Amino acid sequence: MADQEKIKNQFSSENIASIISGKSDYPDWFDKFKRLSLQNLLDQNLPSIKDSEWESTKINSLTKKLFNNDFDASDSVNILSEDIEKDTNKITISFSNGIYTCSEELPSYIKILSHAKDKDQFRDLLDMNKEHASSFSPTLNSLILSDLLLIETSNNQKVDTLIHIINHPSNEANLAPRIEIRAATNSSVKIFEEVKTSNNSIMNHVLRVNCQKNANIEFYKVIDRQENSHYLGTQDIEASEDARIKFFLWDFGGDTSKTVTDTRLLGKKSEINYSALFTPNKDLHSGNQIKINHEASDTKSKIKVRGVLHDHSSGVFYGKIKVKESVTKTSAFMENKNLLLSDDASISSKPILEIYNDDTECSHSATSGSIDKEKLFYLKTRGIDEVQAKSFLINSFIEEISGEITNKKIQDIFKKYLLENGKS
């Protein structure tokens, strides 16, 4: 691992300080927050591919872009797809040029908070102690962020309208979207987020989820190909008693695309169902790190991840489920399957169970391989040519995971992505 001197040399304080100096709209507390974030960053070690979290990541490419890009703004292209424009049964929120916007009046449970206009509420959502104990990626988010999107339901509120968040394309920019989701007791909400393809940019995304007693959250996310850009995602999830969380991620890969998810099941009978699909091609990379801590009895977790890798692409799956000694009657399932469509594609898969109590049902598995030759031969004997047969088997493999989506509207969106990306 690199020492502290290396990160300080890579990210000189003079260079970084330019992003927090001379901001007339910064209140004192926000200026202090930024400076503490800067110091926290400089005190850290530079990420290393020797760390499991950063395995196969193009560190040099990432760090070279990081502080050569403009922190203040970017050239974004705000193009909404036809289905977004025509669908009135959605609330569409855009993230562009570092800020969140919405063309319509937002309901009371959604707020776009600015450090300048919503100082008190914005400050209350930033836990100074937690922020500055963070690792590399969330620290960068704290350093760059300007706006924050808050989705906060009331007790017993059932939100049927889909909330659609679009992160628009950017050009040579460092961006830091942050989303806070707070589902109150006995409430429910459904969210779909898209990250569009950017050019020569870095997106450092933070998502924080708090699901209270008997609440239900469904979160679906697609990260488009980032061929010369980087996506870094940090997701912190907490679930109280009887809370239910369903999470689905589809990552098309990037110069680097890496998502780290840390989940704590804090209340009895809470559960999370985490599904992910990654489909990089060319020399793109997709990294998926998922940690689930069972901190209460009678809790359930399910991790189901599929990888389809083309060409010279690479992928990483790191999954860890931990059950403490005092926690009983838990159920934990973890499965990772990978389909390698090229001899040059590579995958690292590490499922880990850390169980300290025998009163639990836990299992894990990981398999990687090429297309089943017997199945391919069978399809060809039925009159299907090899290209179509391979496409059928790949799509069938993908549908094993996309079948986890039960929401009809989201199913239709993901089917469209599948059709538009026939190769993957």
C-alpha cells in the first residue's frame, strides 16, 4: 500500500484547496466541513490494487483524472429519453453540473437541499464525525458535493409514484451526487436511478438509506458504460425492525466502475435482497463489494450477483456476510455466477461468510465459466445458428438475475436496456 507521503504528493494541498477557496456562498460551517474533508483526504493512503476493495482498478488513470478536471462545473447534455418525457406517472429529478433540479414542483417528501439556501437542514444531514472517519471515496464526495437530494417519507405513507433520478452526461468533470433516503415507520417508496455515459469524468456517488420499522424500500439502478470515465459508488444502508429493502444494480462497466455497499440489519426480522448484474466489454472494469452485518436476531439477507464479461474486460465480486455471536435465527444466502465470453476476460470472486453463531442458516457459492457447450450444441441441432444460440444463452443467464425485478414498470425499463445492448 502506498504511504501517506505518496497521496500528499499526488494530491497537493495547493491544487485541492482551489476547490474550497473563494466561495462567497459558503457559510462558515460548510467552509469548515470542506477544509476538514481536505485534511482527511491528505491524511489517507492512496488506494492500492493490493487492497481487495481496489483490486483490478486502474488507479493511475483514476488519480490522473481526479485533480486535472474542473471541480466547479461541467458541460452536461440534458437529453431525456422519450419514455421519460411521455411518462407522467413519474417524478423525474436531474443531476447536472453538480446540482439537482426538477422541472415540476416536488411533493413534500422530496427536497433538493443546497448548502447556500437550506443551510440548517443541509448541515443536520452531514454527520461531521462520521464524514471524517470515512474512506477515500466518500471523503472525495464530501470534498466536492454542493447539493443533496433528500427523500423522506412520513409514518404510514405509501408512495406509489416512481421516483426517477437521472445523472446526466458530463464532460471533463468531477461530480459528487449524494442521496439520502429515509423511510419512516410503515411507509414505502420506489426509486429508479440512471447514471448516463460521461466523457473523461469522475462521478463519486454516495447513497445513504435508513429504513425504519415495517418500512419498505425498492431501489433500482443502472450505470451506463463509462468508457473513458470513472464511477465510484458508496452505499450505506440501515434497516430497523421488520424493515424490507430490495436493491437491484446493473453496471455496464467503466474505465473504473466500482460500487461498495455496506448494510446493517439493526432490527429483528429486518431483511435485504441485493441483486446485481455487471456486463463490461472491451477493457472496461466493474467492481462490486457488498458487506452485510446481521446485528439483530431473526434477520434475513440474500445476495445474488451475475457477471457477463466480454473481450478484455475485468470484474470483481467481493461479498461478506457477518453474523455476530449474540445474534440467532438468521438466514443468509450469497451466490455469484460469472459468464466469461472471452479467454482474455477475467474475474475475481470472493464470497465470505463470517459466522459466530450456530443457530443460523447460511450458504454461499461462486462459479465462473464459459458458455455451456452442450446447451449450445443442443440449440444448434434445433436449427438455431451459433450467433443466435449464444445470444439466447447469454440473455437466459442475465434473466436469471433480472427475474428478481417484480415491479412491472422497472421490468419494462430493464428489458429496453437489454434490447439496446444486444451484445451484453
